[in-house]
Amino acid sequence: MAQSVVLAYSGGLDTSVAIKWIKEKYGMDVIAVTADVGGDRDLEAVREKALKVGAVKAVVVDARDDFVRHYVFPCLRADAIYQGVYPLATALSRPLIARLLVDVAEKEGATAVAHGCTGKGNDQVRIDVGVAALGPHLKVIAPAREWGMTREQTIAYAQRHAIPIPVTSASPYSIDQNLWGRSIECGVLEDPWAEPPEDVFAWTASAQDAPDRPGYVEIGFEQGLPASLDGRALDGITLIQELNGLAGQHGVGRIDHIEDRLVGIKSREIYEAPAATVLFTAHQALEAMTLSREQLKFKQKVAAEYADLIYNGLWFSSFHQDLAAYVGSTQRYVAGTVRLKLHKGTCRVVGRKSAHSLYRHSLATYDKGDQFDQGASVGFIHIWGLPVKVQAEAQPEKEWKQ
Ligand code: ARG
């Protein structure tokens, strides 16, 4: 009996060709697995296509709840945004897919797993490292990294083997999407000077076409997790879906970035992430109100590390466990409501409230009711400035006297 391999199948050109190619090259039976991470596609059609192209078995797994709960929300609580702009939608789905491949391989008694990533990107790293951590006995086959075919040759291969070429491969772009965002690369976007044509965007209106009247949205958080939208308690999937619709309609969440890949390449990336943009903005605003200055400052450093480790494929590392423990601890009192204004591509916080707020009106006000003891500032400043005064006397700096 032939050995079997579990392939992460998207239904696109590369993974379809991979089914045939693996059979030809390795003589293995291919079991196709497709993770539903909320990419809004007809996955039953994808499943049927896998069988038609030659998979011995094809399964679709609804991983949306798992994705939101165990990947997206931890990233949100950490404020992990790669290079300050990329909400990590694609990057977050990869460890989930790695885990799924390993689980199915175990269940099916497969000896290998496979994916359609090329040898130039981050995704190969994320999946390979995930599999190394969770199923080190499994061999990883990455046809697109091994076969050395150009896009034309891949299309010719598909035609030779009667593999239907998806309409999307007629599109000049390479697109990956899930609940948390949409990533678009290739075609004219490879010219970093070229403005992205309108047809790359599917989830967001252009600012020009967005409504003239601003929209308002209120996000309620409990322990750093979004729990309600405009006062309605919602599960994570629905909340993100609704927010993608609402914010997208106002043109919020377009990102154009020259990004540093782990493999050392700079690449031009376009993202659409309406819900992620709103939720990160809201979450940070609530933290500004409920965390101390020291907590905020340290958390920003943790956020940068957290984003890097997600981006760089280190999801299943002890370092991640350690950072997640810190982040989890910081979220105990991150509860309350944030009000945001969505208008022509912008998303601004216009209000926030929390039962655990550290903001005290009686301390901040310049009006009556002020309880801050201004006289006490004199002694505080005397001691705070003491080392500066001593040093200025002992080690005069000429420039300051000019
Ligand atoms: N550059 C992003 C990342 O490494 C997105 C990659 C998305 N892939 C695609 N086919 N558009 O996470």
C-alpha cells in the first residue's frame, strides 16, 4: 500500500498541481485538508476539486472558532503588530494549519505532510517549524519549493494533467485571506512606486467612495477580549465579521507596506484588515486608561517581540509561552468600552470608559473639584531634580549656557 501524505490544500493552482506532482514524484497518496479560517470561500467546491484532481480523501475543517480564540485574540491582547503596521492575519493562520496537518497525519497514519509554500516566503518557515515542533517524525514535502517551475510551466503542467485552472489564477495577484485580514501581493504591486489599483481591494471602500457621514462603533472588552459591539454581546467570529463589514464600508484598514521577510527580502505588501484595525486601536485605548505607565511601557516592548515571533514562525516556542503569560497577566483589568469614529478611511477613538479606569477626574481637572495638592509638587520636584542639579554643578555642559 502506498504511503500517504496530508496536504494543506487551498484549491489554488499550486496546491492542485501539487496533488498530481506528489503522486508522480513520490508515489504517495494525497489526503487534502482545507482549514476554514473565515476566508469567505466555497470550501465544499474546494473539497470536491481536491478529489477530482486526484486526492484519495479530502476534508474541510471549520477552524474559525479555534483561530479566533487561540490565535487572533492572543495576538490582539498582546497588541502584536509586525513592524508597526501588519496585523499578522496570514502569519497567525500558519501555526493553526501546521497543527491541523499534524493532527490529521496522526489520525490517518500518514508519514508526511505537504504545503504549497514557495522557498522565498515566510509561510514555509511557519509551517515547517510548526511541524518540527508538533510532529517531528513527519517528513515535510513542499512541492512549490522543490519543482522549480515558473508560473507558466505550472499552468502548462496543469493543462497537461487536465487540472482545472482557477479563475483566480487569471488574477495577477496572490491573495491570502481569513477573518483577520486579506494579504495581497504580486503583479503591479511589485513596483513600490505604483499606487495599488482599486481592484486589489475587496473588503474596503476607497475613502472617496466611503459615506460622507461618519459611522460610530462601540467595542466592549472583558479581560482584554472584545465581547460586545454596540452593546450586543457577540461571539468572536460574529464580532469580527460584523466589524469587517462596518469598518470596511468606511474605508478603514488599508495598509501599504514595504515589509522585511524573515528570509531577508524586502517585499511590498498590501493588506486589508478593517476589524483588526478597529480592534487594535480600541484595545490600546482601553489599555491606556487601565494600565499604569510602567505596564504600558514594558508591554510595548513585549508587543514588538510578540509580533516578531509570530511573524518569524516561532509560535510553538517556550518564548511564546512566557510572553503570553505576561500578556495574560496584564489583561486582568482591561475591561470597559471604547467608542470609535469611522470616517473616510480613518478610525479614531472618541471615547472610552472603564470600571477599572486609572483616570481620576478629581486629579486631572483644572476646574473646581481639583483634589491634586499642587503645593506638594514643590518637594517632589526638589528631590526629582536633585541629581540633575548636582551634576550640572560638578560637570558643567558648555552648550547649555550659550
Ligand atoms: N507577507 C505576509 C506574511 O508573510 C503575507 C503573505 C501572504 N501571502 C500571499 N499569498 N499573499 O505574513
